[in-house]
Amino acid sequence: MRGVAPGGATTRRVDSGFAFALDTVAMCKVYPTRAIQHGQLITRIRVLLLFLLVPNSLSLATSNLTQVAVLAFALGFIATRLKSDLRLPEAVYSLLSVYLLLGIGIKGGVGLRTSHLTSLALPAAATIALGVAIPLFAYSVLRWLTRLDAVDRGAIAAHYGSTSLVTFTAALTLLDTQGIKYEGFLPTLLTIMEVPGIIIGIALASRASRRSSGETHADTASWRSTLHEVFAGRTVLLLVGGLIIGALAGHANYEKVQPFFKGLQPGMLALFLLHLGCIAGERFAEVKRAGVGMFLFGLGFPVVTGALGVAVGHWTGLSTGGATLLGVLCASASYIAAPAAVGIALPKANLALPIAASLGVTFPFNLAIGIPLLLEIATRLK
């Protein structure tokens, strides 16, 4: 940890904390129901969260919490709970989403142009593997923690297997504020991870639905529409298009538009998060109706998958900033691309639940604690 001599008290404290965290994860995996019944799991999570806020982590979390964009999200959430409407007009919200998606894509394309394919190959392969593994893991964990049916579990797995552009952008902002470098091709990994999780989650739910109804063949028309929505939807198309534009334009041409796409990004992100805060406040009741298991999933799952992403990033040779961003991708959940695809493929799914969990629980948790925590883990591993 920064500023602490090896073998010091803080180092020993962090080592014991990671052991405690692993023990808690093991408890969730082996005895989830009994642990929740006896309150042991809830107590451990409380202790773990208190432990994680050691002085350096607390300072980083405080710095992140006082960013304008994060505070704007809180304002939107509180305003909704006070029955006040601060939501942006739909046209403005749509414009901001295009701005963020295209801006991240172009920036990633410029970085991709200067990157060697050999340095991208292993992280890209690892990202695909994570994109497949995370929704499978989410589907299984939800079976332990909740009483949701297979269709709703698959819908949630699709959302948590995909990624959140806004969480990724918030992490970029934090790293830039802290002066921490990261690989220029990370937006490419964002694009790669966007797709597999959605497809895997939908496939799990569709298979379970066919079994329960006695059907033997998948609905080809439904899958064709789903794949079209995934690959030709706004999110993937703008990210991939931005990557191509950035790669073709290069750094010299990017400098001409950099003041717009980078200089204005913090302000645009603040407006976008104000709107998302309002939506999160409206949907939060859905999580409460789903029970404590859904709430625990929304808080605990991103910690486990985020830490896994950081560890994989470290193993593939990414920098501290790069490993942090891969962890953020693994810890985030989609609420833009996934709902559209899931709505087409799984018409019987309760879409309000995955949107409420990802936007009302996981997203604010990542903004407040998750991103600083993953940065601390990445720094510790390095």
C-alpha cells in the first residue's frame, strides 16, 4: 500500500483483511442459506466493509465521493425520494449517451492505433473468458441467494455479465484525477465484454424456459432479433464505430476534437448521472420487494467479480490503472444495452428487477466504494 513500509502494521492489517474476505466468499459459496438465516453473512459483510475503509482507502473513497458527477447522482436519487422530478428530457438523455459512447470509442481507437497487437491479445482473450464466466457465475449465485425463477435469473445474469459505460467513465475520471496511467486499448476491452454476457444470460434463461414448457427447439426468429439488437444496437455500434474512427484518425486529428470529447466529459457525465440518479430512486423499491438476497447480490457480487477482474488484469500484464479498469468492467452491470436485448429475447422476464438492481444498488455502490476498492486491490497486487 502506498506510503507504508513492508511488514508494517497496515500491511499486516490488509493481509488479514484479504484472508477475511476470502473466508466470507467461501461461506457464501458453501453455506449461503444457513449463513443468511443465522445472520453470519450479513455480519461478516458489515465487518468487511468497515475493515476496507482503512485510512488510505477512506481517503480515496472520500475523494471519489466528492466528485461532481457522483454528487449529481446522489442529488437525483434524493430528489426522487422527495417526489421531485429532476430527470432530463429524453432527447437530452439520448444525446448525452451518444456523446459518452462515441467519445470513449474514439479515445480507445486512438490508443489502439499506438498499441501492439501482442500486448492486446492476452488481455482481450482473458476479457472474453471473463465475459462468459461472469454470467454463468451470476446465474448460479442467484439460485443460492434468491427464489427467483430461471427466466429472471437469466435476465439478471445478462445485465451483470455485460458492462456499464458510465461506471467505466467514472473510473477513468478517478484515475485521471489521481494521475494514474492505463493502457490506451482499455475501451476495446469494454466493447469486447459488452456482448458475451448478454448472450450467455439470455441462453441460460431460454434453455430453462424451454425445459419448463416442454419445447425442444429455440425460437430462431427471437434469437435473430436479439442478436441484431446486441450487435447493431446503439451501444455496440457507437463503441465499435468510435474505435474505428479513432484508429483511422490518429492522435494528430484527435487533438482537434479533444477539447470537446475530453474537456467537456466531466460536465456531461454529471448531467448524465443526475438523470440516472432519478431513475435509480424510482426503481429502488423493486430491489426491496425482491428480498435481502437480491440486495446482498447487488453489493457482494461486484466485489467478487471486480477483484477477479483485477487479478486477471494483473496476470495478463496490465498496469495498475489497466487492471483497475478491467476489474471495474467485471464489477459493473449494464442498464443500457442489456435491457433492450433482454426485452426482445425474454418477454416473460421482469425487466424492472435487473434494472433496479444494477442501477439502484450496484451502480451507486461502485461509485462510492467499488471503484476505489478495486484501485486499492490493484495497487496492492503491484
